Amino acid sequence: MSNLPNCPKCNSAYVYEDGAFLVCPECAHEWAHETESESDEKVVKDSNGNILQDGDSVSVIKDLKIKGTSSVIKIGTKVKGIRLVEGDHDIDCKIDGFGAMKLKSEFVKKI
Ligand SMILES: [Zn+2]
């Protein structure tokens, strides 16, 4: 029962299901209940708020130290063909000279 969203109008948590609809008892707002196509697909955005997709090319917006090494991925490094993954570091990619890498989307911008 706790998986229902809050009311989009008044943000009430006391939303209940009524058939295919969700109903808010506080402001009487009703809206369609999206059961099937759960749109929980994570949207990954770059530092500018642009939505990133698999296969995009990005550039690094700050020097990134690679853990456990003295290597640094320099600002402006271009990364082609990124792949979005779950997790704290949400971009999986290969960087020339570095190999397979995981980056955070907040440190890149789409190019
Ligand atoms: Zn409401």
C-alpha cells in the first residue's frame, strides 16, 4: 500500500487507489494510475542538465583523479560512446589511454 505516489497537486501522502485512478482525499484531485509502463527509467543528466543516452559523446568538465593511481583525466577529455549504468558513477565508458572507466554524470557535459 505504501507504493502510491504523493498527490501531484498538494503533495498529500494519503492518496488511495480507485480502480484505474488515484484519488487524493485532501484536495480531491484524481489522476490516472500508471501501473503497466512504470516510468522508473532513470534519467541521467550531464552538468548542464542535458539528458544523456547510451552512445553519447561527452567531455570531462574537471580534472578527475583516478583512484589508486597518480593518473588524472584532464578537463576537456572527450569520451565517446558512453553507456549509462546504475550506481553512484552512472557512466561506463572507455577513455583513450586509460581504458574502461566509470564517471559521474555531474562531471561531464554532452558534446
Ligand atoms: Zn491532493
